[in-house]
Amino acid sequence: MGIQMPSARTFLLAIAAGGLAVGTLAWIAGEAWSGWAWSAGTAIVLTGLIVEIVTSLRRGEVGLDIVAALSMSAALAFGELLAGNIVALMYAGGQFLEGYAAGRARREMSALLGRVAREASRYVDGRLEIVPIDTILPGDRILVRQGEVVPVDGTLLSDTAILDRSALTGESLPARLQEGDEVLSGATNAGAPFDLHAVRPAAESTYANIVRLVRQAQERKAPIVRIADRYAIWFLLLTVLIAGAAWWATGDRIRALAVLVVATPCPLILALPVAIIAGMSRMAREGVLIKDGGALETLAKVKTAILDKTGTLTFGEARIITMRTVESRDANEMLRLAASLDQASGHVIAQALVKEAHHRHLPLSPPSGVREIGGTGIHGRVEGRDIAVGGSRFIRELVRDRDPYALRADLPEGSVVVAVAVDGALAGIIVLADDLRPDAAAMLEALTESGIDRIVIASGDRQDVVDAVAGQLSVAPAYGELTPEEKVEVVAQEAARAPVLMVGDGVNDAPALASAAVGVAMGARGSAASAESADVVLLVDRIDRLAVAVRAARRTRRIALESVLAGLGLSVVAMVFAAFGYLPPVAGAFLQEAIDVAVIVNALRALR
């Protein structure tokens, strides 16, 4: 419950503060119209509050805002205009702070939609035309250039294609497709241009379906119930009971008003958003963005964590794990020559070799006479020497002295092998894989210590690769080769047991992130789609921040509850004093302000 529009919250806060300031100045100056200023500051806030209460009651929601409405109404009716304005200011201030926290949750899916291809190159009468993708029909022939996102689902017409499907399937290494293979929209062409035979219109493509899944999951997601509203019914009944009893026993309506004033739930209205904002600010300094207070509260209660593999438990990119050379060849020199040649290639594996060579401070030379066979290999000259880099089959056809396959024994599952030939002779092989993050094991242990009692791996990568990672981390169950729809099903199954935390970084994770109680995106390396769908974004490329976020969320929620319970306890004591006539309305309003200050100071502990 509460006024929802941020602009309305700001307006009402300004009205309440303005009415109190103007009325107080007029009262000091001895002006008779001071009461009108206080009345205006109260009445306008009260009107907005009543509209919201009626709307909420129609939805079957009862909140503590009713107490604030009763106290403001009684203050106007009984002529205690200053007290009414103070209550209005407290209420409007709390709504403004709460709106500030909730406003961070309103994210558009612009990044997800922005990734969707808008145009495509279609063959028309033997020539290429740039057309909107919604005009593409099944049977059309399309050209997909290097670096472009595949616009529609189709069948590969070219001999080969190299696709980066990590955003769709979670595969960290590029996939090599052959003529006739299915090509899914949303993948990125990481190799040479290729032709595609469209089999579905854009509106029915894989990527468009992912967008729809995210939207549907967000619409199904139940709204978070504010902590304050959980205490609404009993506190409302207690307040009305004490106020009614005081009026009935003494016949003094002002005592009833005083009870309502000190009962105004400002410890809840103010302390909760302050604690939440403080906790969110604290986590932001640790590189964790919490999008709204509801997400923080839910994060504090999760018991199950579902983790994607690629980009979450692993780095999400190919890295060299070992190099095997022939005879006495130097491994770094083999890498230096291969990376020098690969400078002329845009292939993701080639770029990984170049990156590693730079990391090792190896001096690279410019290549010449380069010829690249898309998805197979590349050869050319470096420093006057003939260099060839590519798959084992490609290199085996170029060298006769040794077989590259002989060097591939006992390689880790899921690894990719690049063979290198120098001057027509095999130099060796370079083995790449998606490394496990060094902090992954410590993060899982920290999650368990923070109260997570079940951890699940759910990935779109191959099952053998997922099993290998799960074995290293001692995690079970571990699901591989999951589609976006199947990831959502895993989340739903686990959610039946306990509140679920889902962590991912790719477009394929976006629907699961949106459907989980709390979705966490690896924002530093992940896709914009996952960041938009998630409730929490790790802004730094450190998975250990996840456990920090869970611990901080639990501490923030504990501090918020302490503030609430302490504030309500003090309010109940003040209500009793007001019922016995020891607290007039204005004094009660100021006492309530003192209580507010106390609980807010306590709530600010969440910053530490």
C-alpha cells in the first residue's frame, strides 16, 4: 500500500513540508490563517492517501497507511491542525523514501530488445537488399556477415559457419556448423560470412521466444509484500482498541486523537526504507547492485541457489590450459608464432591466442600472405617462416612428419585443440578450455555458511562439461544441455521447495532469472538481457560478491526488523501514555518524531 507514482510522492512531500513551514511562520507572526496552511498541507496528503487506500482495499490489501489516514482525519475533525500536518509530513516523507528505493526496480528491457536484429541482408534476384527482418519469410536466402547477430532461425547453406552461441546455450566455446545444420537466431557469427535459408519468420524465432519468456516470467512474478504490511491488521486493531477505549472511558476525543497520532506507523514507514536504502548502498560499494527493496528482502530469505556454469562458475571464454610441443620446441615460441599469424583472424579462438601472447609479453610480428579457411584454419608467413594454425585435421593435411592427434591423449573433457605447424612440420598443439573461476569453490562454501542449504548447477553447455565442473566443486545435482524453457522448469521445481536464487550471465539465462524469486546477473561480463531481467547485478567480475550480497541482505533485513519492532514497541508505550492523558496530540507527534530518529539511526547501521 502507499502512493505509487514517484512524482506524486515528491509533490505530496513538498505540500506537507510547505504547509508546515508556512503555517508555523504565520503562527509565529500571529496570523490567524496559520491553521489554514496546516490544514491544506494535511488535507492534500490525506486525499492522495485515501485514494490509494480505496484502491488497495479493492485488491484485498490492508496496510498500516490506514492508521495514518485515521490520525490525519481525526486531527482535521477535532481541530488539532498542527498535529495533523506533522503526521502528514511524516507519512509523505516515508512514502518518498520508499518510492526512491522502489524506483530502481523499474527497468525497461531496452538492452534485450536492442540486441534483436532489426535488418537483414536478403538475396533478391541475385543481388543483396537490406530489408526489415519482419519482412523475411520462410524460404528466403539471407547473408549473415561476420560479427552480425543471426536475425531468424534457418538452415546453413554455406559449407561451414562458426557461431558464438554463448548467449543462447551457455556454450563458452564457438560451435562449428556444417552445411544443412540448424542455425538459431540470437547467435553471433564469429567466423566468415555465410548464407542462411530462413525457416521461420522473425516473430517465431528462438530469440523472439526468449524475449517473450522474460516478459511472461516477469508478469507472473508475485509482488513482494512489504514487511510493514505484515503487521498491519493487528497493529491497526490495537490502535483502534486503545483509542476507542480512551474515548469511551473518559469521553475525551482528544485523547483518542493523541493515541492515533503516536500510533502513526512512522517507524515502519521511515525505518524500513532507510534500512533498505542503507543496505543497498553498502552492497553497491561492494560491486553489487540491488534493484529494489523487495529484492533485498527476498535475497535475505533464499535457501536454494541455482547457478549457471558459463560465465558464472567459469570465466566464459576460451583460455590456454596447456601446450604440448614436438621434441625440443619451445612452447612460448610456438604460441608467439601462432598468435602473430592469428592477428589477421577475427576468430574467437585466434583472439584468445593473441590475448594470451600479450599476457605473456611475447613480441608479435606482422603476418603476410595470409589465407584463412573459415572455421578450419589459417596459414601465412611470419618473419619469413611458413606458419599454419588450425584444427588437428587441417594441420594433418599440411604436415607429413607427425600426426597432431597423437598429442591429444588424456586431454580434459570439453577442451578445444589448436594445432600449429612451422615450415611444414608439426610444432605442437595448444589446448584451450573455459577455466573454473578460482573463487568459485570459496563462494559456494560462503553461500552455505550464509544460510543457503541447496546448490544446483543448470547450464546450456554439454552435459560432460557440466559434470566435470560439478565434480570439481562437489555440487549435485548438475543439469546440462538445458534450453531456456528447461531452465525455467528447473527454477519452478526448486521453488516448490524453498525461495530460489538464480545466477546467470547469458541471454539464455534471462527467462530463468526473471522467474526466480531473486535473479542475479553477472553484469560485468554477462549480457544486457540477463542484467535487465535480474533483480541483482554483480557489477564486478567476482563471483564471491554473491555470498557477500546474501550475507549483507540478511543483516540488512535483521536491522530493519529490529528497527520496526523497537519502533512499534515504543509506539505502543506512547499510546498507553496518550490514552491516560499524559501526551496531547502535538506532544505526541513530536515524541513520535523522536522515536523515528531513534529507529532511523539504528537503521543506518546497515551502511556499515
